[in-house]
Amino acid sequence: QLVPISLRVSGGAERIFASLVTPNYFTLLGVPAAAGRLFVPADSEQEGASPFVVLSHRFWTRRFNADPSVVGQTVRLNGQSFTVTGVASDGFQGTNVLAADVWVPAAMTKALKPGSSLEWMQVLMGARLKPGISLGKAAAEIDLIGSTQYGMRPLERFGRPATVTVPGLSLMSASPLPGPFRLLVGGFLALLLGL
């Protein structure tokens, strides 16, 4: 999920785009660091406990002249202090249609978007199928996890009443375009090709 935010450093302020991700995001995608370190699964997922930011290589080059000393420095995102832990490798744009300038742990959602909550965020999750597991078998397991019987448990942890329904889960092939937009974009490209 891309979020427009303000970045303030000693050289001034500007509007940029942040992508909210889980600590294992870069590990899962196999993205190396160009400088410093990226988020790792050991980073805290407790809300507000990970005030870190990873810069995109493009943004790092444009805004900081590819200076490696920016790692460890503090920047202000939407008025909150974040420590730059590292820079993603050159060419990595993220998993959204638009390229992210920075990545921030999802646990810092409230710091970037006051009044929002991780409990009710719509999230896009990525995973890799184990060897030998078909897409159909994975989809059946996702349906089971998303069913009321199993899906209610996370809500009960937050003290929500058992009558609250859980949003459904669905499985689709990885793409930078969210599922509902693929057909629309495909139709538009077919029309453009026809013209």
C-alpha cells in the first residue's frame, strides 16, 4: 500500500511515497541491500516499535546523492522521526504499480497515518508456493484460513465480538496490478492495440 507522506531532512522537505511492508518483505523477495541493512524478520512487529525506513536506490541517488553516510541518520516522515537502516538494491521498485520512494514497517502505520489502525487495514500479502504444492491446493487452504471458524480468532485477540464477520481471503498470481484492475487494464490495452 503506497501512502503519500512528507519527508523532512536538513536539506528541506518534499512529498514522497512510502510503502508499508512487513519485516520479512525484502527477505521473501530476495532483495539485497545496496547500503546498510533492510528490514529483517527479527525486527519488531509491535505497533510503533520499529521507527525504521529503507530508501529506494532511485530516491537515495536523487535526494542524497547516493551518500552511504545517510544510513543511521534520522529523517522525519509526517513529523515522526525514523532511522534510515539501509537502501534497497538498484532496480528494485517494490511490488506496487507505482515505485515507492521509501519502505516503512507496517507496525508504524499509526505514525504515518494518524487515526488508522493495523486491525482493519486492507493488506496484500505475498508468498511462494512450496515445491509440489499446486495453486488449487493453496487456494483451498486459504479458503479454510479465511473461513469464519478460523478467521475469527485474530479478531477475538483484539476483543472484537464474535458476531463480527471476517473479510474474505483470496489467492491470485503475483502481479503489480491488483486483481480487480487486471481485466480493466487488459481490456484497455486490447482496445489500444486494436486502434
